[in-house]
Amino acid sequence: MSKSEEKNIKKSPISKAILKALGDKKVYDLLSLKNQIKVALEANTSPNKADNKAEYAVTRAVKNLTDAGMVESLQSDNMDYVRLTREGKQKLMSLKLDDDTVMVPTTWDGQWRVVLLDLPEARKNERESLRYLLKKAGFVCLKNSAWVSPYPLEHLFMNIKKDLGLTTELMVLVTDTIDEDTRKYLFEVFMK
């Protein structure tokens, strides 16, 4: 995906709404998706304008998301469907972390979350996306592939691991035991 495609998706509330709607279902028929977006648009515009705008905006946004590799279009029995791709799932996770409603807990439960990330150069885009998510979730990179956080967000990365089929490329550890020097360093970083 080019930088301009990425920028367009970040700016487009319709694209974000489509990704979020697709995150709730495995496959979405295009007509229902257009109706859902139309309802959201009616809150901000008159109903007649919303009809035309939703039809065009959703069609255009689906095309842009398809071109960017975030969704794929399917046809069956004269019905059009869309579903998220692997890249779309990554983007959705990124959007969820960018959302102002997502809060990183500020209290420590005594457990450290360690994420080990080992994706080869051939999967550089996925690796960079996961690093971005780790940073947004408040993880600190200790070594090239080891990320640590005191925040209870291991479920998020376990879901990402499952959704993206990363069996050995992503490992999530939760521990309360850590060597003294590392513990001091982590307390300096997180407990400022």
C-alpha cells in the first residue's frame, strides 16, 4: 500500500466505518454495509443527501480499500460481499489503538508482558505494523525483537497472533519474575 493510500484511509471516516463494521463480521453484504453507513451519515446530513452520499461514498471507499489490499470483494448469487484481508485486520487493530476511547491502564498488577516478534525480511510490512501497534499500546523495545509492558494488554496481541496466523513468529509471555537489573531498568522506564 502506498503512503497516499494509507493517508486516504486514515482521513476517510467512511473507510474507518467500513473496516470497523467488517471487524464485527467475517463477511458483509455490500447492500447492508451501505445501509449501515447511510444511517450513520443521516445523523449529520438530510436523509436525501445521505442516500446519494452513502451510495457513492461506500462504493468509492470499498474500491479504495480493495486497491489498498485491506478488503476483498466477493460475488455470489447476484449479491456483492466484502471481507477483511490480513492487511485489513492489521489496519483495524491500528485504528482501534488510534481511537481516543482506547485507554492504556495506568495501574500495574505486578505482571510483565513480554512480546517476542520474529518476522522475516520478506514480511517487513507486517513486522513494521506490529511494531507500530506495540508502541501505541505502550510497549518498550528492549532488543530488536523483545517488547515489554506492565499493562495488561496481552489479550490484544494474542488475538492479533490468532487472527494473523502467527504461530511461532509472535510469542506472548506474562511473568512476575525478572532479573534485578532488568527490573530496575523497566521501573525507570515505566514508573517515571
